[in-house]
Amino acid sequence: MKYIKNKIFLISLTLALCVSTVFSVFYFMGVQNIPAAMVQDAMLPFQNAFTRLSKSLDGYLVYFSNMRALYEENQALKDRVENLENQLHDAELAVGENAALRDYLGVRDRYDSFSVVQAQVLGNSDGTYLQYLTLDRGTASGIRENMAVITKNGVVGYVCEVSTNSCRVKTLLQYDTGVGVYVQRSGDVGMTDCPYAMGQKGLLRVVYLPEDASLQIGDRVVTGDLGDMYPSGLTVGHIIEVMPDVYSRTLTATLQPAVNFDDLEQVFVITGFVEKLPDTEQTTEGAQQ
């Protein structure tokens, strides 16, 4: 814009010099009384050109002024959008933190005999289905190998490796992660396993159920009383199919896990629990090394 103003000044100066030159020529020729009409006719082309130039330059000035206003308005809108996005992000974090707190309090209320450490899932390490998880807690948080890992919905697996600030969890979808379980309604006892094909579908199965077991679709399957890794009564899943095993004369049940392994963001590591037995209480901190 400063450049345009300078250009207008130079053009005006040039026109003034031209007019002065014309008058000087007439003066030296001895013509001192120049008719006004002649001067007006001589100046008319210059006046028309100057008028058109002024209007054109005024248009450019308005255009650039409008462009500047639009630029400033655009920047203001960008700043506002960025501010709103930051507010939305903060709100989403607050919602996530509130949900995590509710889950933690829910686990503490439901399992008041447990000592738990809340942990975030950093990722999984085995492609098509979640055999292993990595958590952001380790020995610095009291985590040790063979400690059970759960969510508010049920069993995830157990800690198989641990370092100072992280640990690795073997989930129920790993083929050799067997858990002693029983059908809560009927009391029939079995053992979970997870063949590769079922693990790809995110399913489990319970094997070695008695041939005469009373099983129904939808029955809840929970951890049993044997073993010191998992507290008894934790939900493992629900029966969605029952098939006889003609070779072993037992029943096999397909389970829908209680935990959605594809959508795990936070879990709880059981660092200690009190197992209530008929005449006594036994305190356990995971599985002893």
C-alpha cells in the first residue's frame, strides 16, 4: 500500500512537470497571455488520465483494505476454532478421567477384599487377536509376576513379565492360559482354554465339564476356588454354546468373554486379596514366587 501511494505521488509530480514545461515553452516563445480554453484543452487529456488512474488506485486501495480485514477475521476464526478444540479435548480428558475413577471405585466397592493397582494399556503385541498386553505399571507400583489382571467386567489374564515401570500381561485369549472355573448357577466345574481359531474370534471355551452337567445358554462362568492366582468368583464369561465331546464323555462350552479385549484402555492388577474359607481367612498377594 505504501508503494501505491508513492506511485501516485510520482505520477502527480510528473504531470506537474509536464504542465510547467508547456508554460515555459510558451513563455520563451513570447506567448505570455495563454488563452484559458487552450490551457484547458491541453490539460484535458492529462486530467482524464489522472481521474481514471485515481479511481483505479482507489479501487486497489479498497481491495487491499478488504483483503486485510478478511485476513484478520480469518485469523480470529482460526484462533477461536483452536480454542474450542482445546476446550473439547480438555472436556474429553475430564470425561475419561471421571469414567476411570468410576471404574476404580466400582471395582473397590465390588471387591472390597482386594488390593488393586490401576494401570493403562499401552498396547498389544500380537497382531490379529490380543494374546498379550503391555501396561504402564511395574515393580515400582508393587506389580509382580502371576498377579491377576481384571476390569470391572471380569478377568483379563495375569502378569507374565514385569520391569520397573511396565509389565506384560498374558490374556485369556492365549492358548495356554487355562483357568479353573465353575458354572455359577449349577456349580459344574471345568477348565478354560483358547484354541487359535477361537482366539481369532475373541472366544473362549470350557472343557472337561461333566457329561451330565446342567448347562444353559447365558450361564455365567466364574473363577473357581482352586489356585492362588485368581480370587474365586470373578466373571470369566457367559455360555453361548454347549457341545458333547464323544471321546472324553464330557461337555465343552463356548464362552463369550466378559471382557472386550478389543477395547481395553485401563485395567486393574490385583496385588493382594483375602480369600474367605469356611473356618478361616487366607491372605494372598498374587501367586508367591
